[in-house]
Amino acid sequence: MSTAPDSTAEPAPPVLEVLDLTSRGLPPRLTSVEALQKAELAPAAASPGTSFAGFNAIAPQRVLDTRAGAPVGPDNYIVLPIGGVGSVPADAAAVVMNVTVVAPTRGGYVTVWPSGSSRPETSSLNMAADQTVANLVVVKLGPDGAIRLYNNVGTTHLLGDVVAWARNDGHFVGLTPARVLDTRASLPVAGGAVIDVPVRGVGGVPPSGAGTVVVNITATRPTSPTYLTVWPTGAPRPNASSLNVMQGQTMPNLVFAPIGANGSISIFNERGNTDVLADVVGYIADGAAYVPLNPVRVMDTRTAFGVYGVLQDNLSLLQPSGRLGANQTFTLDLDNQFAASLDGSAQSSAAGFVFNVTAVDPSAPGYLTVYPSGQARPNVSSINVAAGTIVPNAVVVKPGPRNMVSIYNETGTVHVIVDLVGYIPLQNVLDTKDETAAWKFHVLYVQGSDSSANPATVIPQIRNEVEALDGWFALPAQSGRHLNIDRVGGVIEVTTIKYQQFTRSQLVNWEASAGYPALGQLVDDGYGNGQNRRWLVYFDGNRLDSVCGIRFRQFTTVFIQNACGTVNGSIPASAVGGSIGGQPNTAQVALHEMLHGLGAVPTCAPNYDDNNNPGHTSTPNDLMYWNAGVQPKFLDPGRNDYYGHTNTGCTDLEDSVFIAPAPPLPLAAALGS
């Protein structure tokens, strides 16, 4: 029996492998399984939704495990704070979470909903006594950043693993769960039959503007082992499954379903009769940061690895039968296959994948973990299984390099099927890239994949700081002129970029790897090219080597969470004594590096520092002195090194096109009176 990270239930009797076996010519194995106690659920009214940004996929993070204390009792709920926990920022508005029940004493259901609202009459997960089962849920966070988890009967332990989060920015709209289908009130869905379920204009989904519906599908009281397929109405039915269920079993699964013709989704039942429930939990707006796909099979260990023959070089990791062995990890490489599945789209990388992963006929109770390749395997489970069962679960996973995803099997052997149902695009640029204005400094704010800071909070601070350093530079005691900084309507333009392929640590310590990968990526994205632009880059990260800023090519880089100072926008433009603040700070660092980018300090300067730090002066109170701690600072105080000097043939920043022309003289002065 599995003991970590999830204790699994005792093995159930062997059951039928039903995933499209008839079309593949594989022999079925018919057995029986004890029926689960069905959950008696009534329809619920939808509540107004809250809009959210595109999902941010993260490595799975455990936020709940009641096994360290007491189980959740009958007709009881627990409150789980999530906002501000681990990698989830405090201003997150929704999370995608894998919820697992462990050792329930009775068959029943669990409901997950936003804290602060009434519990809906829906289910998020159904279980039998002593069964360990998981389901992915998308849940809006309450005003206190928390959710609630309700257990209807018996006692059960609950586990929660967050795999993605979203902010309140208008792409994903979370709803308090609302039931839009319950065939128990009429007739079950017959084998081979298809039903169309209208989802636009019902359950809180608007009549227009929604491209994908997020719905929890539950099969209950099936008369035969079967599977359900959910896809957009009007499109060809894909060779993929959304949910697998045994005879008499109740099984839920979360589905991201593109909305098809007539505002509907279609549901196919492969064999026997089964009742079907559908609870809408949210929708994704047209054009939002999630791309739904007509489901495509990318891995099936029972055959030749599905559509694409993925990773034939990994065959040695599998058993002769094709099954994934105990304590083994299989790497699914989608680098080329992913692009091929997008119907001609040029997209070749993703910030996150949405899969339906199915474990088929495990030989022992255990679990599967799906996680980003190249990272340590997290202590979480994606699917929990008993011997001989077929268990599906939706999985949202952040890929590793080359769109690689790892799948780990804890015990026994198991067949694994993976259907790609959608992806979160790799959206590095969060707002419009601005590269039109020449001979200007363009300001960038760059985040890593694990950055939790809200750009809406940081960008005003960056603007204030850049205004302050420009104000200092324009003081009469300094240059008397302003820097040419890119502005829109007089406001400094800040372009925000979030790199999913770099963590904050990788961003700020990029010189440890050849090629400066973070800055190289900026160049690849169209920044830093050409001599007629300069780029002031604020990196969201903290250097461990006390370096405050670095200049590389056309880039000025500043690390905004550093012992050298933090972005705070509090530096006065009329700094007393000509100092940028009273101590080293990111404004001073930024201006120092910006002037490096313009050519300061030339080797021909009289006070050029030949001994300690090339590119600097040997004058301690000069802005371009190597030690930022000496205060106050002045711009070339002797006017003989790099600004306003008379050294013929030596770089003079006073002539730089990146500095605004000197203001015209008053008329009287111009006439010599």
C-alpha cells in the first residue's frame, strides 16, 4: 500500500480497460465492481462571476493535508487560505487545484467553493468508502483569499495541490458552481449516443463572449464500464476520452470544453446507459490566454504512443508490455509534437498544458505525479489509483525545457494515456511592446515564472523612480537637461514582460551561464537591437553577490529586490546637495548604468580609474565612481571626464542624442544684452 505522498485505498477487483479498445482491436476483460453510493444533488442557481487573467501554471504545491491532524467530519467544512501561500500571490483571484480524498469512511461527495459565499448544491469530487480518488477543480477565491471544502457524510482526509493561479484581469471568469445538466431527472444517456448541452447563457455563462467553458462532468449509475468524450458541438468527435467510469461507479472529471455550434458542448457515451451531471465552474473569454484544442491523444502506452510516436528513445523506461514500471518516470517530449497539434498555428511553446491523463489497469494501488521536466519531483499526486481500475484526471502542468513533461508512477505497473485538450500560451509580454521611438530610453519590467509581484503595483513605483533620476539629472547643478525617455502622453511607458522559461533566480544570475540567456532572450524578442535605442531593465529579483546593476550591450539592468535599495519612487527630483537620495538606491544604480550605456567613462578621461574598475572614475563623489556608497554624488563634478568637458576626441555625453537638447537661452541672453 502506498504511504507517501498519498495513502491509497485497498485494491478493488479488476475491471475493464474501456478506452477505445474496440477500435484498437484489444481484448476486453469483463469484471464487476461494487457500486458507489451516488450523491443526491439538486440543481443550483449561478452567482455572478468574477473575471480573472490567464492562468499562471506552477510546479504542483501542496497547500492542504489533513492527515497531519483530524479528518473532516460529516456535514462539515474546512476553510483553506490560499492567497499569499507559497507561489500563489496574495492578489490571486482563482486557483486550479487537485483535490484528493483519502480513506473516506462512507461513499459521498466533496464540494469546493469560494469562502464567503453560500455552499452550492453541486459536487466537486465523488468517492466510495475506503477509496482514494482525486479530481482537478477550478475555484474562485473568496474575499479573504480562501476556499471552503465540504464533506457530506462519514469522515475523510483531504489533500490539496495547487497547480495554477489567476489574477482578476478579465480572461478567465470564475463562477460559483452551477448545475446545467442532470439526466437523472429524465433518461440516462444510452451507449453510442450523443447529447448536446447548451452552456451559453446558462449557469452564469454569458450569451456571447465566452470561448471555453470549464465544467465538472460526473458519470453516475453506469450499467457498463464506459467512457465519456466531451467536445465542441459541430466538430468531429475526437479519439480521446474525458472521463472513464466502471459499472455502478460515480466518477467526476474537470473538462475545459470549447463551446461549439448553438453555444453547446457535446457529450458521447461509449456503451451501456449512464446518467451524466454537468456543473459549470467558470468560462474563458474569446481571445483570452488559454487556447482550447479539439482533444488529441499524445501518449498511449498500450499502442505506439498515440498520434505522434512520442519519445521512442524512452522505450527503455517501459516494461516489455509497454507499461510504466514502479518508481519510474517517463518524459513526454512535446517540443515538436505540440506544434503539430495546433492546426497550423505558429505557437511552438507553452506556459502550461491542460491534459486529461488516464491510468489504466494498475497492478497495485498507488499514484501518478505529473510535473515539469528538469525539476525535482514534487511530493504531490495527480492521480490516485487502486489495482485494476481506470482513473482519469484533468492535469494542468507547467512544462520544462522543450515542452517536456514528466510522469512518475509510484508502485506496480500501469498503462498511461495522455490527451492534450488545451494550452496556456507562453505570453512573455504582458502589454504592448513599444519599440517605435528611436534615440530614447525604453523602460522594461521583467518578471520570472515564479514572480508574484503585481505589475499594477510595481510599475507606478518604477515610473516615479525614473522620473526622480531624470529630475536629478536635469538639476542646474548637474546637466540642466533631461534624458530622452520614452513616454506616452507625457507618462513614462513601461513594458511588462513575464518569462515562463526563467525563474527570478535565473533572471538575475544569468551571467553564471554562457551567453547571458535572460538578456539574450530579450534580444530574441526584439529588445536591445540597434544602436538607436537603449533599454532600462528592472529585473524582479535579488542578487546574491551584492551586485546592484549591470550594463550589457544596449541594456541597463537593475535588480529591484536588492540590498542596494528597492524601487520605492520616493527620491525627490530636487535632491538636496545634488545627491540622488541620501544613500545608494536603485535610482542611482539605474542612472549610473544608463550613463555606462552612453559611453561613460572613456579611457581618455583624466580621472579614468585604471587600477580598480575600468569604465569608472577615480573621483569618489562622482556618479560614475565604482563605489555607490560614497555620498553625495555629482555628475562629472570637475567637468573634465565625460560630461561638458573640452577634451578633444574624448566622448562627451553632453553631445549624446539620448539626452534632450539644452533649453534655448532667454531672448536677452541670446542678443547679448
